[in-house]
Amino acid sequence: MAVNSKKIAVYVLVVFVSYVIITDPEKAADYVQIGFEGISDAAQALGDFASWVANGGES
């Protein structure tokens, strides 16, 4: 019976995240903050692009 590689990857990721949270919670919090800042920056860029398109591509 073959094991699905996606399941293995998810399992490894969960184990790694759990390890980081348990061993260094402050560093884990920094990683979460960096991730949310990246998501926020991407959403801001998409909003700026949508506004630019809605205004007919004018600067």
C-alpha cells in the first residue's frame, strides 16, 4: 500500500511547526508575524493594482 506523498509532507510540516513552537515560542511568534506582514503587503498591492485598473490605468 503506497503512502500518499502529500500526507507525508503535511505530517512532516506539522511535526516541524510543533517542534519550533515547543522549543522556541518567541521565534515561532516572529515567524507568524513575518507571515502576516507578507500577507498584508500582498493584499495592499492587490488593492493598489485593482484601484489602478479601475481608474483606467492612469498613474
